[in-house]
Amino acid sequence: MKILSWNVRGLGNARMFLALQKILQQQRPLILFVCETKLMAKQMYETSRKLKIDNCLAVNRNGKGGGLAMLWYNEANVHVTSYSNHHIDARVQREDGSWMRCTGIYGHPEMAQKHHTWILLKRLAGLFDIP
């Protein structure tokens, strides 16, 4: 199973959309996590439709920055367990039937706030007893 994570630094322009489309064609991931989309959730859902990806959970941008989304094809069995402006956490079923975690993180951009990212990671790590 192939999973791709990318800080797109803005997905609203045609050049970045085409770049993502090309990467998806070349790499063919079942799951895609994108952060810093700079899009509202509604715009991200429209983008996922244009990319022909079956499922999307999108989190609104905050002001002019931020925004994240997890997208996946129907072939992937994905159950989103939690999300915020800084993460999307999901359980994903592997080909052998076992489960694993797929967590996309968008850390705080300000150095003084980085400790909040570590607190989030520690909290998420304690939620489930699966890799």
C-alpha cells in the first residue's frame, strides 16, 4: 500500500494542481495527505473530485494559511478517528487484514509553538495500540 504526504504550499493554483495530478499518476498512492492547502474544505472537496479521488476529509485553512486533507480511493479501507487544524489520524486496513495508523501532521509554523506539535503527537500515540 502506497501512502503519499506532501506540503503543497497552496493547492488553489493550476500549476500546483497539475503537479499533484502528475505525481498521482506516477506514484499511484491509495492514500494522500496534503497540508498547507490554503483552501477551505469545500474547495478541497471540489479538488478531490477533479483529481478523481473517491474520498476526502478536509480541514479548513486558518486565515490565509493552513488547510489539510486526507484523500483516499475506495480500494483503501480508511476510518478517520480524529482531526484538527494540525492533524488527521486514521486507521487503515492492510492487505493482510491487519490495521495500522496513518497520521498526517501539520506542525505549528512558529518556533515558540512547536511544543504543541509534540504534545499532539504524544497524545495521538497513546490512543491506539496499533502501529
